[in-house]
Amino acid sequence: MIKITFLGTGTSQGIPVIGSDHPVSFSKDLKDKRLRSSILIENENLHFTIDCGPDFRQQMLRANCKKLDGIVFTHEHADHTTGIDDVRPFFFRQGRIPIFLNERVLESLKNRFPYIFDTNQKYPGAPDFEVNIIKNNENFKISDLEITPIESMHLKLPVFGYRIKDFAYLTDVKTISDVELKKLTGLNTLVINALRFEPHPSHLNVDEAIEIIELLKPKKTYFTHISHNMGFHEEVCKKLPKNVTLAYDGLVLKIN
């Protein structure tokens, strides 16, 4: 049994947005409070996250996560990577933390966090990582759990989603090729971004996400990476097709 916890389900600004007068920013429903998108994946022996955004510390405290066996990165944008310094408590207890990413994302992290990655500039007390490069979109393992990268396009930037057994997590998708879609057949659970109802240049909107769902026919789909412009959680859920719903921070799924 694998446990999936949604650490955050918001887009890059989170919800509420700083200084916003949008009604969703004042919602009393906790499901309308969204940290930046990330998930925690656990089984009896393994705990790792997909992405490590600026809310990482708060998310780890809220999930009461005391062990981290790895971070799998989708891409290099700030809302998916800038919590990397907050890995320090795990590093202090466990030693080097494995990270899984492609060469481009690693180079971005090296450029932005030289005090972590540059041996000539490394700051005492900075975390240290065991780097695992994902090459040629090939499957890889964390412990004995096999993970399949799913490449899509975030406007012009290639990004990775990931399939684990009959579960898949895709975020920051705008387009995805037929070749990659074939890797997503037979899913029980699909998590995919849907930013809002209106079109957006680099993210799927609701209608575009539903088109992908209709092609793949997963048993259940959860939307993530959600903007305040989507609307109130409970109202939006009533408008969505059967077996499609919004994820929310703290939601827990269990997959076999």
C-alpha cells in the first residue's frame, strides 16, 4: 500500500494571493487555502516528495514527516524547487538526501544555489545531496519502487510527470505527445494540473484537462496546481464530470 499526501495544490502564487481582493482569498473553507503544489509518497519503508517548493518547511511540519528518502523534481521553476534549503533537518539526521532530476534542472539548481552545490562555495551547514540523473526519460527506482517519467511541455519547457504503478502525477502541463500519453493507459488515479476555466498559455485549463482525461479514461482524476481564478472549491467540484474533482491540501490517497 502506498500513501499519497497532497502537500500543496496551489499554483505559483498560492491561495490566498498576497494583497488579493479576489473572493476566494477570503474563503473560510480550508480547502480553498492552497500551498504550492507538491506531494508526499510513503510506504512502510520509503518517504519521498515530488518537488520541493517554497512552502516545503510548512508542508513537512503539517504532514509530520520525520524521514525523507528522496526528492523527485518535475522541473526547475521556483514554485517547485526553492524549498531545497529546508531539507537541512533531514540532512542533519540522515546524511546526504537523494535527488532525482534531469541534467537541465540540476544545472539550474547549481546556478541558483551555489552555496549548496558548488564545492568551492559550499556553506557550512548547507544540505548535501546524492544526485541521480534521469536520462533519456528512462524508468528509475527509489528503493524497490519503479517510477516512469512522463514528459510534457510547459509552454516551451519540457517538464516531467511521473507514473507509479497505476497512479500518475502530472503538473505544469500544457501539451503532451501521443507517445507520452501511451504511458498513461490503464490508470486507476490521475493527478493533473488544471489552472482555471479560462485558457492560459502555459497550463491546461479545465476543458483541456478534461480532454486528456477522456482520452486516458482513468478511474479517478484529481486536479491540482489550482489558481484562485478557478473559484471556490465546493462550487467548482459540482461543475466537474463524474469521477473528476479538485484535490486539496492535506488530501490523502491510498493506492495498491
